[in-house]
Amino acid sequence: SLTIGIVGLPNVGKSTLFNALTRNNVLAENYPFATIEPNTGIVPLPDDRLPVLAKLVHTEKIVPATVTFVDIAGIVKGASEGEGLGNQFLANIREADAICEVVRAFEDDDIVHVNGRVDPADDIDTINTELILADLQTIENALPKLEKDLRGKKVTPEYVAAVKRAKEILEAGETIDHAAADGRIDKDDIRDLHLMTAKPFIYVFNVDDAELGNEGFKAKLAESVAPAKSIFLNAQFEAELTELDEADAREMLEDAGLKESGLDQLARVGFDILGLQTFLTAGEKEVRAWQIHKGWTAPQAAGVIHTDFEKGFIKAEVISYDDFVAADGSYAKVKEEGKMRLEGKDYVMRDGDIVEFKFNI
Ligand code: GDP
């Protein structure tokens, strides 16, 4: 499954956030046979539709989609030079599919900042510079062979040009993710390089409680990393929330003037930047959100439930969530009203589709 690696300088609140994420762990409940690595947190993707559906079809069991976070400890200046921990750190990032960068924006004189002062932009620069330098090394190592392959016509001039464009972007101190968002490079063109800064980035600003509602303060930070996504939360507050039961947690959120916890936001944005979406199934046994890649077709989606479903796919019976709710969760009524669509093998799944697959096995 796809994972999001959590990185950041020391003392910015990574462990606090990660512990909150793992306490929110959904694994034990729904996937009792899976094993979980100590540095992995598997959290539910919040989805308000699931409890509504469960009530309509009279089931207690809800299985949400999940988002997997991996705690990648130990960024230090010089990581890209491959000193000790640095190597391991980079290897762990290479394995992740997206990068969640935790940035300290809270003030606390008791908690030492590694650079002596709280400066989010400077912290981001420190981390991204290490990743950029490591990517530049990857390109420099690859280039001599690429030039040779070009002469031997084993690679296209377009590919080599794209690699050189990536090099220029990195040399200018920019991540590939950032340049790609502006349309200055196409990530697909350089996929074979597996560059770290080509992974999607989310920035999590760990801010004081008092600043959570300070739109001006947040807008400035968000702008500094745009068009990458940013999330604002207070890691300690999030940790406290996970210790409460649902009703108390909701009350604490409301008291703080928040609609959603930071962890829930992080799960949603993380799921999205991984390029994932869900489709739903609803029956007496369970209500479930299944995760698929954006753009997947009906047979591919069926294959997530069971590999045989993909091979023997005949058609999908699809109902939109809204139509299902409007029909009080009655499949018969939905059919009667002509709201059930029969979709074939080329159908591209849409978020919120409630599906039943028909197949031959
Ligand atoms: P890490 O080194 O990035 O994993 O940072 P930790 O999660 O260990 O946090 C470092 C210290 O900062 C700990 O003493 C935390 O309790 C504290 N801390 C974490 N988040 C916050 C926050 O939002 N506000 C304040 N004031 N302290 C925090």
C-alpha cells in the first residue's frame, strides 16, 4: 500500500503528531491479521457518508479506507552527504510515496530549536536542500550513462532533455514537485529517476493554539509553500484529542472553534495527494470504503475486492450516494426510480459510487 513519510527537523513535534496518529490506529479493529511496523501509523480516512449508510442498511460494521504514515526520524544537515543516519534517512524517504513535512511554527522558550529560533521558511529550506542535493547526486550519477545511451540511441533526446531540465530546477534550489505544479516539468517524463523531490509534498505547520484561528498568519505560511498543500494544527492538542472518547473530542474541537481535527485533515489531504479515491459498498454485513487509484475503471476496482472479480467482470451496478440516501437505502426503490446505472468495463469510477459488481467465476 502507499505510504506517506513524515519528516522534519528535531523538536518540531513529529513524535507528538505521530503518536497521536497511531493512537488513532484503525488497524486492530478492522484488519486483525495484518502486522504493523512500530514506525507505521495506519489511520482511517474520515468519511461522514459511512455512518449514514450503516444506519440505512442496518449494519454495525463500518470499514473505512486508510492512510498509512511512516515516521522517518533523523533529518540533519548533511544527510545528503550520506553520513551515518543520513543514508538511512534518505533510504526511508525513497520508499515513501509522498512526503509530509512537519514544520515548527509554535513558540515555546522551553523547547530548544535546533537553529536557535523559530523560522518556518528557514526550516523548510534546510530540509528541502538536503533532498534537493540528494536528487542532484542521483542525476549526476545517471548523466554519464545517459549521454552514452543517447549516442547509442538507447534513450531519446527528449528524455535526456527532461533530465537536464530537472537538474536545472534542482540547481535553482527548487523541488521537482513545486516546478511540476507550475507546469515547468512533467513528473511522468522523469519517473525513471525516482527523485525524492518529485514525490507530492504536504506541509504540516505545528502552530500554537492561539494561531489556529489566525487566518492572516496561516495564509502567509501557506503562501510560502504554495501550490503545495498545507495543514495547520497543534500537535499537542491533537494528542490530547485522541485520548478522549468521540463525544468529548467533538466538544473539545467545537470549543476550540474547529470543524475537524488536524489529524482528519491530514488523512484526507494525504489520501488525495497519493492519488487515491474510494468507492463504497453497503450491505447487511458491512459498509465499506474501498480505496482505488483515481482514474481506475470498474474492473480494476472490482479487483480490489477480489482478484477473480476483475477477471470475470461482467458489469457494475452503480448508485450515487445521494440517490441511495434519497431512497432510504432501498436498492429496490433506487432501481424502480431508474437511478441504478449499469456500467461496463470502460467505466471510470467516481468518488462516492455505491457499487455492486456482477461477475463470472
Ligand atoms: P520531534 O523531535 O520533532 O519528534 O518533536 P517532539 O514531538 O518530541 O516534540 C518536541 C517537544 O515539543 C516536546 O516536548 C513536545 O511536547 C513539544 N511540542 C510538540 N508540539 C508542540 C506544540 O504544538 N506546542 C508546544 N508548546 N510544544 C509542543
